[in-house]
Amino acid sequence: MEQRSGSIYTLKFWALCSSSFLFSSSFNMLIPELPAYLSSMGGAAYKGYIIGLFTLTAGLSRPFSGRLTDTIGRVPVMAIGSLVCFVCSLLYPMLTTVAGFLLLRLFHGFSTGFKPTATAAYIADVIPVNRWGEAMGIHGLCFSTGLAIGPAIGGLITAHYNINFLFYASSLFALASIIILYNLKETHPEKQRFRFSLLKIKRKDVLEPLVLPAAIVTFLGYISYGALLTLIPDWSEHLGITNKGTFFVVFTVSSLLVRFVAGRLSDRKGRVFVLRIALILIAISVTLLGLASSAAILLSAAFLYGISTGLFSPATSAWTADLSSEEHRGRGMATMYIALEAGIGLGAMVAGWAFQDHLERVPFIFYGCALTNVIGLVYLVLKERREVVLVESL
């Protein structure tokens, strides 16, 4: 493992960020267009499954990606994630039935089940511990740039060409992400050769108990994001926004702006301090989404939601790294991402089930999402008070 000193802004770090940007762009450029694509095949009732199935597989694969990250190394696991993205994007034009589409979404989820887990562990390996928040924030900035640019590119391609061209463009971005990874040096100090026995998951490999506080907050914070991914394309169109990627561009741009300071803030003020602020802002922003009666209000809510997630994401990642033991860092990161995918998947599935193309239901779904963030805030407050009582009793 490398010495934890010096600047974090190395060529290796920026290469990692570039790979994540291309990976994020690859699968996010599809999201705004997939609901209409599924409807065109007669699958309008299954819109919630677009995100739900994707995140289900991502969550189920986390114990495997965490174990492999801690054994065969960070770089191979990152490469597997990008490779899955590359292959799936090529297969979308070939599977033109609802069942085929949903099966592919299920398989596509393996990509985010592998790459982010190994990436977070790699960052913690090469960055000084007192700057984890800053590094997670900057990496998240690059990932979120892909989140913003991807949907915008997807909208433009679909408007001027066709959706099959979009799938091939997505595949090309994933391929570029893989190529960059080959230039990264492995950081795992005791890398093993792959063997199938490594895929035998024991109970202890599924969750890392040390990081459960971060996982609980992550789960509650990301339920609203799953609902948002499912509902925003239709809600945006209802309010007069023709490019379905516009919302994602606005919220991601604001997320990028705050990430310049969010990571450093969590390093200095503490993870819980930042997370409490973030949860309050998420609750306010999704409530505003439900109240939106015009495009201007919707985009204002998008801007506020971006600020809140820009605070939330690096703080949860850094808190997980803080709580993890060094020898099981991959498992710790996997646990946090299991919670993230579970939150997104639950939010998407419940939102899709409740929505059923009835726009009048959308506000109430968002109000319910706001409540989950309030629950997360209460959990943090009670946790802090309990820790204070324990310290005072010693």
C-alpha cells in the first residue's frame, strides 16, 4: 500500500476519476429514455422495474464484489463492472420484448454492484486518511458530472437519431472506462489469483457490522432518489419540460458546485454534522418536488436536491471508510452500497407501484419520501445522544 502523504491530485487519482465519469455517463444516459422505450414495447406497467431490477442485482452482487475487492484486488473488480456495462448496452437493441428488456436490466445492475465498491476501496488505499472526505467529494464530483452529462447526451442522441444509436454510444463510453483502468496499478497488498471458491459467500461476508450506522443513513437517504428516477421523466413532461434530462442536469450541476467544499467540510466538522444538514435539505427538496406546479419550481427543487446530495454522498462514503477496518475495507464499502442500492430499489419499486401512470399520485409519493429522510435525521440525533450518554457514564 502506498504512503499516505503528499498531494491527492495525482495522475492515478485523476485517471480513476475519469474512468468513473465515463462509467457513470454510460448507464445514466439511458435512464431518461428507458421509460418511454419500455412503454413502446407494451411495458408501461413495469416502469418501476427499470430502476428496481437494476438496483436489486447491484445490491445482491455487493457481497461478492466486496469479497473479491479484498482478495483479487481493486482494479479487476472495477474492470468487471465496466465490462458488464459495455456488454449490456450492446444487447439492448437485440432484446426487444418486455421480458427480455427486464432480464437485461437485471443483469445490467451487476455493473454498479462491482465498480463503485472497488473504486471506493482504491481511493481509501491511496489517499491520506485525514483527506478521505475531500477525495470522496472530488471523485463524486466526477461521477456526478457523468450523471448530469449522460442524460443530456441521451436526450440529444434520441432526438436526432434513434435509441439504438444511444445504446451503442453508452457501450462506447463503458469501453473507454475499461481502457483507462488498465493503466492503474493495483493497490491491494496481498492480491490473490481468482478461484471459484472466492465466490462462496459466508454470512460474515454479506455485511460489515462496523459500518451499519452509515449503511442505515445511506438506505434512508436514497429511497427518495429511487422514486425520483422513476417519476421525474413523466413529472417533467407533465410540467412542460420536453428534454427529460434537464432535471438531472440541473440537480447534478448544483451537486458539483457543493462537492468542492462538502468533502472538506465533513473532514473538519464531522460526517454526522454534514449528514444532518443534508437530510434536512433532501426532505425539503423532495417536498418541493411534490408541490411543483411549474417547470421553474421543479428545477428549483432539482437545484436544492443537488446541493443536498452533494453534501450527503461524500459524507456517507467517508464515514463508511472511517468505520471500516483496513483488512475488510472492501466489505465495508460493499455494505454501504448494499444499503444504497436497497434504498434506491425500494424507492423505485414502491414509486412505480403507486404511480401506475396516475400523475395525481406523484406529490404524495414525494411527501412519503421526505418522511424517510426525517426518520434518518431522527436516527442520527438519537445516535449522537446515546453516544454522549455512554461517554459521560465512563
